[in-house]
Amino acid sequence: MLQILRSDKTVRWTLFGFFVLAIAGNFMPTWVQNNLMFGMARGLAVLGLMVLWRTGLISFGHALYFGIGAYAVALADKHFGVSDIFVRLILAMGAAGFVGLCLGFILRKYRSIFFAMLSLAFSMVLYGVLVKVEALGSTDGFSVSATSILGWTPESKYTLFCAIIVACATSACMVQYYLKTGLGALTTAIRDNELRVEYLGYSVAKAIHFKYIISAALAGASGAMMAMALGQVDPDSMVNWTVSGELVFITVMAGPGSVIAPFIGGVVFEFLRTYAFELAPHAWQLIVGGTLLAIIFFLPMGLWSLLERIWVRKGSSS
Amino acid sequence: MTASPALKVTDLCKSFSGITAANNINVEAADGDIIGIIGANGAGKTVFVNMITGYLKPTSGKIEFHGQDITGIEPRDATHVGVCRSFQVSQVFMTMTVRENLLIALAIAKDEGKAMLSSPRSPDLVAEADRMMQAYKIHDHADAVASTLSQGVRKLLDIAMAVVANPKVLLLDEPTSGVSVEEKFAIMDIVIAALKEKGVTVLFVEHDMEIVERYVDRVLAFYQGEVICDAPPAEALQDPKVIEYVIGHDHAPNPTPPADAASAAANGTESNA
């Protein structure tokens, strides 16, 4: 496994990029740091969606897992005083992964719009429950206490910033490894021709189920990171369908080209939204939507394809 | 269990909401048999192939593979047992190269899928893929994306992918359809040579009687869901029922059949060429 990762160019660039970002984060104003944190945290969920998208599946309901991750952190904090980042992450990913495992048995039978809408339905069930049940915080949600690392509670948010970066880098490398295995290669194979995969002797349902669990666990981690970065969870910013929409938005904007793309997409989205809100507080969605339209028209393979194009041009001119 | 035939089909029936597509089919095939399946369009050839490979569930009847009941199993289980197939329309991974197509097939076939957890680009899998490409004479196209291939090469890739799992029984659904006349014999030469070497039982659906005559040991003629003739080619192609319902009087083989008549028969048309 290490051999593959060590020889992989994407992995090297990912680690290098995240390392530089972690250092640079120390010298950034707080609002930039925050935006980067939110963007990266969302990028984790988008990474999972990208894995699904490569198979030709789009989930309009990943706010379900995003929300489960966030609420796992908040509830464990409220009832058991869990503040350690590792425990929080494991709880969030475990809970989201487990729900993904269960729902996967149903969802793996569906494709295209049916898959997308059924996932949306499941996420709205959770939203409905959270809003109605007082014990789960209702519409107000909960606040989340400061995150500690192995018993140490850092004062500045920079530590959490670095922790998020480490989590993102680790996830990106693991997904990159997964995509390099036979199972990952099946991603494209299933999109191309499910019938042939079955006749080669591999269960398409099983492969899709596996992908679905990966994407659920990543969305869970993403929600947990978001809860820790915001210090607050509530149904509307964690589980509503608009959250799923945002995740799909970023997935399309970033493009399926690379495991780094989701994080770039997440960060660009966060800054785009901040500036759009600054510019037009009542019509910021218009600016965000217009940007996505422009990207779909001019860069159908997403922002990543723009970087690739620049890369290739530089390579050929030098 | 050495005495049991490689493939034994007993009283196989299939109907689609009242329309009978297969009616009491009884067939036996021994190890290494090469059998041609002929019949007009809609005679039930592909339904037969689909039932044996698990794509369609039979309404009644029994399919046995070396004595093991494989009636109505899933396609992937048929593959695991050793019954594989190719398709009338090539089913390959269109956005991948020929080598990548074979690497995925090999990775799945290896260790019941355990190889899926490591890279399919491991040296031994790549070497095996290269060997396959040599055997099927598609190594010139190793790095070409499947969607850019000619029909003939794509057919060969399709068949090569079906053979990767080391089948004991292989069903080929029209291996030469959509392929130019010059390519047809070349394809069959390559495929039959590669399969005979391994002693695979081959059943292939074919419209071209020249190909049937040249390559098969036995002919199964289908008409309206029934097997109307099961005999060696010399005998079967002279059978009055086969001439009546499958080949057509105009195209009945003479000592030296004209090439255009054979190809017209291949298209299943009744018109005079």
C-alpha cells in the first residue's frame, strides 16, 4: 500500500499542498482561516460524492450523513462531555458509516434520478425528526464545546485548522489509494457497463454499496469537522436539503478530475459565498448560481480541468 | 462425476406473457465440443444463451453443468461456476483502453476478487493481459480506448474478456455479426484456435453458414423456440426442415456455394442477392 502511495504524484502534491497551507494558515486573518476551515471540511463530503459521481451516481441526500456526523459530535458532547477530536471523528464516521451501510442495501438497487431522489427522501426524514424532537435540539440545535486533542484544549482555532488539514490530507490519500485498486478501477467500469462487470463475476451492487459507505463516512467526518469549526449544530445548516444541494454544487463545480479538486472546490465556494454576500446580501444566490452556470458552460469538467489546462500549457511551453 | 456432460439442458422452456420463446429444449454438450446455433431472427437463439448464462430465468426445465444444477443462477455465479459468454453487441468498457479492460477482468477473476484490493497494474496481471492480447491478436491496440476500436477488434476484446475467467463452457452470441467479411474468418480462426487449446466447450450463435460449416462439430437449428435439428453440419445443412425454416431454399448449400448467397443468408434475408 505504501509503495503505491509513495510513487503517486497526486499524493505527493496533496501532501505538499496541505503542508504549505497549514504553515500559511498561521499568518492569515481569522476570517480567511475560518473560510478555509469550512471549505476544507465541506471538501471531505464532496470527496465522497466524487467517488459516487465517478460511477455515474449523484446523491441529493448526503446532508443526511453530514448531519449525522455533526449531531454525533453534539450529542456525545452534551450527554457524555466528549471533546476529544479523535473520539468525535470516530463516532461521527462510525455513525454515518453504519447508517450508510443500512441504507445502502436499499439504495444500491437504484440508479440515476431514482438514486438521487431516494437519498434526498432519507435525508429529509432525518431533518423532520430533528426539527420535531425536543431532545434532539429541535430547530435551535445545540452548541458544541471547544475541541481538545488528547486532553489538551488549545486556545486558538489554528490547532483545529491544522487538524482539519491533516484529516483532509489523510482522506485524500486514502481515496487516491482506493481509486488505484481494482475496486477503485471498477468505479469507471461500472459507469461504462454494469452488465459486463456482472458477467466478469463481480457484484455491481456490492461495489456500489462499498462506495456508498465510503462516501457516507466521509460526509460524517465532514459534518463533524463543521460542527467543531462552527461550535454549533442545527437542522437548517446541517441537514436541510439545501446542504445536500451545496455539496452537489461543489462537486459539479470542482469536477471529478482529482482527489484534490473537492477541497479546492470547497474553498472556492466558501469565498465565493462570502464575497457574493458582501456584494449583494439579498441576491447572493444569484451570483453563486451564475458562477456555476458559467463553470458548466465553459468548464464542463469543473475547476480542476482549468488547473489541468494551465498545467499542460506550462508544461508544453517550457 | 466425469461421466456427466459439460452442459446438459433438459426440457427448458421460457415464455414471455404467453409468447413461447423456448419450448422443451434438450441439449447435451461434452467437453471440448464446438457447437453452432443457427436459426432465423426471433427463433430463440439468444434467449437460449441468456437462460444458460443467467440473464433470463427459465419458466421451467433444468440446466446442469457437469452434473451441478445451475438453473436460474445469477450471471456472476454462472461466471464463477465456469459458464461465460460474449455478446451480440460487444460489452466492453468504452472509456478504457484495451489493456485496462483486460486488467479489470483479470483482477476480478484472480483469487475470487481478493486482487481487487491491490492495484490491477501489478506486473503479473499486466503480463497476463499482454499474453491475452497476443493470443487474441489485439496487442497492436493495447493502448487504444475501446470506443475508437473497429467492430472486429472490439468483438475480439469482448470474447477475450469472457475467456479471462477460464470458462469450461463458453457461449458466444454472434461473434462475427457487424464484422466485415474479410475479418470474419480471421476472428473465428483466432478464437477457435485459442479455445481449442484449452478444451473449452463452445456454443456460438451464427448466421453465416460458411462459418458454421468450417468450424463446428455439431449444429443446433432453432425454429420458433424449438430445436428442429441437432446433427453434424454436413447432415444438418441438408436437412429439409433446416433448409425450409433456417437457410431458405434459395440459399441451400450447393457443392460450391456462391459467396454472396452465403452472406445474404448471414443477414437472415430471404431476398435474392
